[in-house]
Amino acid sequence: MIRIKYFPEELRLQVRGHANYAPAGQDIVCAGVSALYGALLLHPLVVQSTEHDWLILQPVTGAHSVMRPLFELIMAALADMAGTYPDHIKLHSYR
């Protein structure tokens, strides 16, 4: 199960786990989540950190207003995936 936490006020995205939809290397659910996470991580105004076993993405200080639309787009895509694969992705948004 991939677990995703989103804190929109802070623009903080946390991800951990494996979908277990298919064997490693063949799992389209993991690939989709990884592609969206990776696309966001490629932006120069986003930083990654870890906390316990969570991967965390946040904008650099001062970039929240610029990055909000991109974070919201990625979260909409992740929410759509969670709706399609509810046994493999759990998404929680903390508003």
C-alpha cells in the first residue's frame, strides 16, 4: 500500500510504501506515483527530505505561491489514481 499525506497549507507532500499491485519492476501503480513524485522533484524550487520512512517534498522557502498550482496539479492526479486503485493507494489531505 502506498500512503500519501498532503498538507496544503504548508505544501508538504509525504509518500511511503509500495502498491503491491504487481511484482516490483512491473507495478504500474508504483510507476505512476513515482512518475508524478519525480516530476515534482525535478522542479528547482522543490526540495526533498526524509522523516522516518517518509519521502517528503516541499517548496523552498519563499516559493509557496509560485509552486501551489503545480502541487495542486500533482495532488489531483494522485487523487485520481487513489480513486482508481483504492486497494493500493491511500491518500489523506490535511486541510
